[in-house]
Amino acid sequence: MSVTAEKTVRELALENPAATRVFEKLGIDYCCGGSQTLERACEAAHVSTNQVVDALAAVSQAASTTAHDRNWQAEPLSELLAHIRSTHHAYTREEIARLGPLFDKVCSVHGKNHPELPRLREVFRGLAEELTPHLMKEEMVLFPFILRMEESVVAKEPVLPAPFGSVRNPVAMMMNEHDGAGSALRSMRQIANDYSAPPDACVSFQTLYQALAAFEADLHQHIHLENNLLFPRAVEMEGGH
């Protein structure tokens, strides 16, 4: 992988899936902000471009000796869809169900001394309320159409017309909702002081912050797979047939 500051974050993430771990660790937006050049993304994250280039070179070298990350550009879309549903959609639903009661518990004990907690809970609730129907729309409408389209293409049969005109229409809607989710995640991290638990935080408080940081990382990876891989490939497939 050739790492240059002029390449977009999306290009680098697609060339080496392990690069997303570097971006996550350094706070570089690779899902909704994937169209930025690496140089611009580093400026926005207040990190040295050279530091990121070195880190990407290191994971690229490591990736050449391991097959840990699947190449989703080469896999059938059916495999990518199954992975997104079983891995990211399932995780999102499980964590929303778990984090609600945990938030209530921590707020009841620490909310008075830490007014940021009720504010954080409010943003998380809003995000959860948006994500729940978002996942359902993908699973009930968009994903089944992409799956049928790929089956038709593989069988060299005509692709049935989409009930929504073109796959570009629901894709645009989902990407717009992804932008909203990304904004909520940034707000939460800011409110929570980068998820640094205060000195008086109990185990539940610390667990909440650790879980929210993990939730953020998974949602970033989830959005990356859809925005940068699934959606462009589906649009290209529709355009070619």
C-alpha cells in the first residue's frame, strides 16, 4: 500500500482495512469524512500527518503477513450484507438494550455531581431512536433489493425495477442518516471528555464510558463498510445492468 498525504482517507481504508484501526485510535473520521485527503483529515484531528503515515505503513507491513481482515471489495455483496447484519447490526441492537439501563443506573448515582451524564444520556437516547428504524429500513428494504440485484446479475437475468426508482435514492437517505449518527457520536465524545472517567467514577461509571467508546468504534466501522464499500458497489452494479 502506497501511503501519501494526498490520498483520501476512504482510499487508504479500502486499500488496507487494518488502516481503520489507526484512524480510530487517532480520532480520524474515516466513515462519514472519508472523502477528505489524509492531510486534511489529520489537520481536523490535530495529529501529525507524518505520525499517521508511519502508523499506516506499519499496519500495511503487518497486513501483508496476515489475512485477519477480509477484502470486502472482492467478496460477494451477499457476504458483506450478511457480515454487516450479523456483526454490526446485532451488536448495535444489543448495546442499545444494555446501555439504556446502565445509563439510568449511573445517572441516578452520579448525575447530581456530574451534570454531563444526563446530557450524554439524552444524546445517546436520540441516537438510539434514530438507529433503530435506520437498521430496520436497511434490513427490510435496501439490503433485500441489493441481494436480489446481485443474484440477477450473477444469473445473467434482468434486474427487476426498484420500487424506489434507483438504489441511489435509499443510499442517499441512509448516508444522510449516517451523517447524523456521526454528529451524535462527536457530541457524545465531547460531552464525556473523550470518555475519560473522573476520579470518583465507580465501576459502573467506568464500564459505561468503556462501552460507549466501543460502541462508537463499532459504529464507525459499520458506517465505513456501508458508505465506502457496500453502497458504491451497489450503485455501480445497478449502473452496469
